[in-house]
Amino acid sequence: MSAEWKDAVVSARVHDLSQDGRGVATVGGKTVFIDGALPGEEVCYRARRRRRDFDEGELLEVVVRSASRVEPRCDFFGICGGCRLQHLSVAGQIAAKQKTLLDSLTRIGSVKPGELLEPLTGPVWGYRRRARVGAKYVQKKGRVLVGFRERAKPFLCDMTSCEVLHPAVGHRLAALSRLFFDLSIRQHIPQIEVAVADNAIALVLRVLRPPSDRDLASLGEFARRHDIVFYLQPGGVETIEPLTPPAPDLYYSLADHDIKIFFRPTDFIQVNAELNRAMVASALRLLGPQEGDSVLDLFSGLGNFSLPLARTGASVTAVEGDRSLVLRARENAERNGISGLTAEYADLFADDHAARWWSRQYDCVLLDPPRAGAAAIAEHMPRFAPRRIVYISCHPGTLARDLGVLVHTHGYRLEAAGVMDMFPHTAHVESIAVLSR
């Protein structure tokens, strides 16, 4: 690449938004991705990278502004890699995510939903109750940085607050920075696991060296002053212990179903509490279990869906690939007085023909897989023979792939699909789809 090309300033009209939230233009017949540009805008950008199939540019000026462009709320937007879309209105973000979903369904799965569901939305600021935050002592700055990584760089962003983290944490990044700087182990705290429960703010500090007595006293005083529960993690997750035992049993509520789901501070829970409640309600409505139905909940975790499903009077088999979560799902069923739930362990990315749950048929199936999707399950869905399937997805590409198999190979009908804005201001697309036999 010549220096002359790299420094060139180019004008372009942006016609689309990529799945990672960058503006898309076509210049000289070649696709260009421009971070910070929006569809409908005319921009000037500086050429930064040339690749075989596309180029990348740095936004210099918005000549013609999109009507959907808004002023970012966060002072660190554009530097911090946590958000990509704060410059796009919330309505514009929803529309972009719907387009990503529908484009993926058409292009990858060759399927089209009979109905586009109304988007599920919730709070767009201070919503994030679960996160992994970095920490690093930087001698040249004379302070400990606490926050997310910079956009497309390995460095921690020098930030003092975060507008999407729960305010109890997001508005205390500067205070945490000062706390860590005064510790003897300031160079040995690389990350913080954030878990905001209904009854406590839990922060797990990864500590690579034992804290001194003075450090422990400072952490304890900070915890009392800010109503935070600190945990220390010197090794693997099995080494996590509360700074000041006993720690409260963390939980979040699904009040509509009279359920409290107890969890440990590093367990997976959905990051957006209000959106999660709406998602559970929507999934149960779309699945429509009747009393006495047999329901299979795959990738069931702590019981976020299976416990409410069992409350309906259905007989629920919950299958999860993390043994510790299976145990906690059983404990949650017992603590909530729910008897119609059987929680089992299985590798859901393999064909487990020997398992009892594998050889049964079910009235309904709920899928909530990770980004990799549920290819092994979709391939064998006829053995379960459900009349209805609800698929919760955190990746539109793998969702489209699996729906293509269910529709074109196994004869299911894609009744409806829609987006759920679990992660406002990011390009992350969470979706829900319902199929019938």
C-alpha cells in the first residue's frame, strides 16, 4: 500500500450499515467500511487500510447528516470499544438490527418469517448488570485505568464513567481507579467481574498476588461506603471467596412468575434485567405450553426459561452443558417450590443418543444456544417431534442457518421472528423466532 493512497481524503455516500456498526460505501466499485458514518450520509474519510475485498476508512467530516444521527451521551464514545452506535438514534438502531436479522434469514437460511414481531425494548442507559471490566496500572499516567478496551486496540480506555453499565458501577469507575491505585497490589488486579443482583452489587476482583492487611482494610471500607460486595479470585472460579463472609445469596426476580433465580457472581445471566423479563414473557406466550405438556428446554442455564415454564404446569426437561449450572438449576427449582422440572447435563454440540431425554418426544422445544447456534439439535429435531419451537438467538447468522434446516429439511414453518434490544448502543443482535409443525 502506498503512503499516498493511505493518506488520501475521499468523498463518499454511505448506503448501508455493516453488522458491526460501520457505515458502508462503494467507491470505485469497491466496498469501504467507515467507522462512525451512517446510511444516507455524505462524508469525507481518510483511507486507512486496503484489503483484497474491501477498504477501511477513518471518518473526517459528515457533509450531509443523517436525520437519525444523535449526539452520543458518553464522553468516551468513539474511543471505548464497548459501544458502536451511540451516534444513531434508538429507533435507528432497532431498524438496523431488524434489517440485519431479515438479511441473515434471507441470505443464509433462505427463510422468511410469516410475521415480523414487534421489537422487544427496555432501558437503554444503565442497563448492563453483567460485564467484565479491565484494570491496569499505567505508571506514565500515575493511575490505574478501569474500563473497557479501546476500539480495535488492545489498550484499556482511559475512562472515568460508563453510561451503559449499571450506575452503581458505571458511575464509580473513577472511585475504583483511586481505590486500586492506593493498594499494594495495584499492578496485580487485571480484571473485575461485575454482577448486579436485585439484592447486591457484586464485584469479583481477579488478584494475581495476595492483598496485604492494609489492602483488605481499604477494600472493606470502600465496600461499606458504596454498598458493594467484593469477592477475591486468586485462581480459577473455584477459588472465588467473598472479601467479608458471609456474602448474600445473589438473585434476580421474575416477579410475573413468582420466581427468584439465585446465581453466583461469575454465572451467566442476561445482561439487561428488564429486557430479560420481557423476553421470558414473550417466549412463554409464543411457545404456548399447556398444563401437562412435555417441554424440552435446551441450553437451559440457571433455569431462566425452564422455571417459568414449569410454573405453567408443564413437565419441563432442562438440559445444559455446564455441570455447575445444572446443579444450580436444581437448587433454584427446590428454592422456588417447583417440582415439574428435571435438570440434566449433556454436551449439546454432540449427538448424545444414550441420554434418556434424547430418546423422548416433546410437545414444545425452547432453544437458547450461545453464538455457535444449535446445529446438532436442529439436525435431529424430528426425533423430538415438537408441535412448536421457540429459538432465542444471540447471533443472526447461526440462527438463520439453523432455521434453514428446520424449515427446508424438517418441514417446520417459520411463523414469526423479531429482534430484542438486549444490548442498546451496540451492534449486537438478539432475536427470537417461533416455528410450528
